[in-house]
Amino acid sequence: MNLFKKTYWLIYPALIIFFMFLFDQVYQTDTFLLKAIISGVAAFLVSPRKKKIKTETGEKFQITWIFLKQPIELN
């Protein structure tokens, strides 16, 4: 999990590349802008979120993701 804490921001660009490749295989189009917009929206919906949570001990940051069961706390 420590590696995920340090490199969670790399998931978003990797998801864009993955969705562009997937979109290119499923639907053949010449418009790069259309592929980029659809891939960007899909990557945004699936990417991890960083939230600021107020607790009794102060503010903490959490990473939540659709594929994780529990949020990860950042210090």
C-alpha cells in the first residue's frame, strides 16, 4: 500500500492510455479529439479520488477508489 500512496496520481494517465487503446479496438475512428475526450471522461470516472476529511484530531487526506474496499489515509 505504501507504493500506492506514493504513485496513485499515475493511475489517471495510465487509464487514459488504456481507454484510448480499448476505444480504438472497439470503435474505429479517425478523430483523435473524440477518442481523447471519451477516454478522459472514462478515466476520470474510474480514477481514485483524494478527499480532505475533518476528524477530531485534525484534517486528514484519504484516497478512495472504486476498486479498494477501504480508503487509504495519507499523512
